[in-house]
Amino acid sequence: MQRLQKGFGLVEIMVGLLVGLISMVIVLQVFQNAEGRKRNVTTGADAQSSGAIALYMIENDARMAGWGMSPKQSAECEKLYTYCDGSPACGGVEGPINGLNFAPLLITDGADGGPDSVAVQYFADPENGSFQMPSKVKLARTMPQPSAVLDVNSVSGCEEGDLIMLRQPGVCTLANITEILDQGSKPKIQHNPGKNGMFNPPASYQNENNWPRYGKGASVTCFKPTGVSATFTKAYAIDLATRRLERSDNGQAPELVMADILDLQAQYGVANAGQQNVTSWVDANAAPWKSPGPSDWPRIKAIRMVVVARANQYERDQDGAGKCSTTTIKDGKVKGWPEWVSYNAEKYPADWGCYRYRVFETVVPLRNVIWSEI
């Protein structure tokens, strides 16, 4: 007679547990892989957005570089005469205005492969009503020196409070209008020193510093003041401590453009003198492009840029050696990144290899420079 058997045996229970554990391991592995792919996609999208916005902001401003500045004519300014009476509106320091130039765009090279910075210049602030084309008139007769009155052929487009640039081959002078004397056939522009003439030096200063005399037919350009300097500058740079791309408008406190930007590299697209086609791409780390002069400004036809955006997800140590290898560098190159840039990991955060990146590259033609010579 066979005994009645009920329930599970120990062997059956052990087999069931083993099958369950194997199934759980498989499910967890699938879940882990799915989460890893999801994390990569999500963080990649964050870096994609950050880099695209950062590049768009720089590109949008760079396309308008040199608006109203006529680099070809500014190239005549081998010697620029300027003055500030110490008012904040002209720089806050009495005497010549240091660093003033009319380059449409300037690149400051990052030392030893560090991030570059890009400064874009205009004759006025593009975000307010003063952003209009400068008016150009001519001297109707040779002016005495010193003089606070200019006899011009017209005052159309020139207003009290405007800045003026007097230009003739070899020299240029910056001043500001204190009064418009529209006397029919003999219009005049007055630029007296004093409260409303912070850019206008007294006669004694002009004599002591040999300010030039301008002859009949010299160019007089009227344009709107920016409030803190003669030109309006938008400067883009990366804060090395926070890896944030920031923009400073006319020397004001920097404002955040986009976070998680690791690097910004740029080059000038340079043409031969008198030509339009770019013949070479040069870094801003050697003469003459480290500090281009008036004769160099019209030769800068474009800018080439690379923006490296960082994902916000910190990747784990994949090799178990205590050092991340998500992104690596060899001989100044990173696989998949533009080859014309030499990257320096020593200028990056110590854990930079623990992140994924998106890299953006573009070429921006400086259309105002190009159009000024057509």
C-alpha cells in the first residue's frame, strides 16, 4: 500500500528558489541596462540643449559684429585721439581712453589651451532704440586747431549728446556733440568741454598733446553713446570655477548664459589684404592676431568656434581603478571632437573624464565687415 504524499519536497523548494533568483537577476540586469540607456539619453539631451543655446547666443551676436563701425574706414585710424574728463559715462578715468578700438570682434586666447573668450563690438547697444545706423557727414572747411566748432555740409542724423568720430587718413578723433547749430546753408556741430562734453578735452589739453587738425572733406560720423564707453561690447567667457558661460555687456557684471559649458575655442578667419575670401584660420596667441591693429581688422572675415557642453550626470568608475574613463584625451585630442583644436585636460576640472559631452562647431561670417568692402 502506497503512502499518501502531500506538499513539496525540499529538493523542489530549492529548485524553485534557484529559478526565482535567476529570474530576479535577469530582471535586475535588464532594468539596470535600461536605466543606464535612459540616463545616457537624458543627460545627452541636457548637454545638447546647453551647447546649442550657448552656441546660438554667441553666433547671433557675432553675426552683427562691427555694426555701424565700417572696419575698412576704421583701418585708417593708425592714431586714435581720445579723452575722458573722468565721468563714469566715458570710463571714469581722466585722460586718454585706454583700450579703445574699433575691431568688430576680438578673441582673447586662453593661456596654455584654456578656454578662449570672445568680445563683439558695435557702435551702439543693439537692444535699445539707439541701435540705428550712424550718420555720416563731412567737414565743409578746414577746422582750426584747437577748435570746438565744426563747419559741416549737413547735420542730418546728428543730435545733441551724440558721439562723433572725425576721420581722415592716418588719424581719428573721438568727441561728443554739445550743440547743433543748424544755420541753413552753414550748419555747425559744437563740441565744447564741460558737463555735457565728457569726451571733449579743453584747448590746453589739445595743444599739449598735439591733437590733429582736420581738413575740408574729412569724415564726421555721428552715433549714439552707450552710457559707459564709446562703443558697445558683448564679451563671452567661461567662469573656470563654475564652468558657466557668461556674458558681460559693456563691462557690467557678467550674467549667466548657460551652465555646464566646459570649453570655448575660437579662431579668426583671415583674408589677404583687400580680398574677401578666407585664406587661413589663425589662433589669437601670436602677433599680429594676439592684438590686431587697425590694418588687421578688415582682414577678419569670419570666426570659427567650438563649444563643449557637459552632461549633468556624473558617470561611475567603469574600470574599478578609481579613475573615470567615460571621456579621455590623448595628445591634446579627444575622439569625435574637432581636430583643429588642441585640448588641455589640465585646464579642466580634475573629474572631467567622469562626464559625457556634446560638441558644437560652427563658422560665423562677419557680414558687416564683408559688406563694408562691397
